[in-house]
Amino acid sequence: MSVQEALAKARLVGLDLVEIASKADPPVCRIIDYGKYKYEQAKLKKSQKKSQNASKMKEIKFRVRTEQHDYNIKLGRIETFLDEGHKVRVVLQFRGRENAHRELGFDKMQRIIGDVKTMANVDQEPRLNGRAIGMTLSPLPQHQRKRRFQLFHGELIEEDDFEEDEEEVVVVVDAASDEEEDKPEA
């Protein structure tokens, strides 16, 4: 159909003639409401932008004196965030006199890097920023990730725990109660 015929049809219906695919041979046009078309295109562009920003930055804070149990819990959380595809910012804050021993903070950050190397790449190396050391981790590709800090009610699940049979029964004998029964009465 010629352009003049298409324009005449569009005016007759009270809509606009919009070129959809200009590179096609012949070019593709539609008779639609142009305002509605622009609105739908803007909405589509916005939804595509949201899907690109699906990976958010998560943050986990440590201290120099974070104990082993809390350390395991926090690393489990880091692995969960990385497994979901989020980037993780790890911050180690100093308080008071801890600031005099910054090398302990850098040692802790290197330990964290070693513990999550099966799950993440280091985007930003540990860097001192005032009273805190910060670094950024990004997840490895899905097929390369291997969790080490899987948690069950705050306890680490070791690899051998997965392999144990559930039918295994352990009988506990209370030796103290047996000794009391064997004693002659006085």
C-alpha cells in the first residue's frame, strides 16, 4: 500500500500512521494511537531497566573481634547473597583502640577473601576508608560457585554431614547412673 493511501486510512479512523520497522523491505507501518504507542514503549524501556538492576549491592559488617560463630553466620549470609546474584560490600569497622592495629583488620579481610574465593571475585581490594576497611565482591558464574558455609540453625553443615545415613542410631548409656546402682547400700 502506498504512503498516501495509508495516511488517508489513518485519518479516516482518527489515528496515526507509525513506522514500526524502517529497515524491513518494504518498511512496516501501523495505524495506531501514537501517544499510546509512546507510553507503551517508555513502560517497556523502564521494565527492561529494572530487570538489569536486579542485582543489588548488599552490605555485611565485621569487627576486628568478630568471634568464630558470628564469622561463620556472616559468611553464610555473604554466600547466600552471592548465590542470589547480588554484589556484596564487606565493611570492617574499627572502634576506639582497635584503630591502632589496622593490620589485624587487613588480616581479617584477607581471611574473608580466602573463605569466599569459591563463590566470588574481588572487585575492589580491601581499602582503608577512615575508621573502616571496605571491599566489594561480585559472584562467580553459577556453574563455578561452591558454597562452604551452609548453615543450619547457626551451625555449619560440613560436607561429611550430607553423606551420613539418617537411619544411624546412637545409643547413649549414662555411666554415672550405672555406678550408683552397683554400689551396695550402707
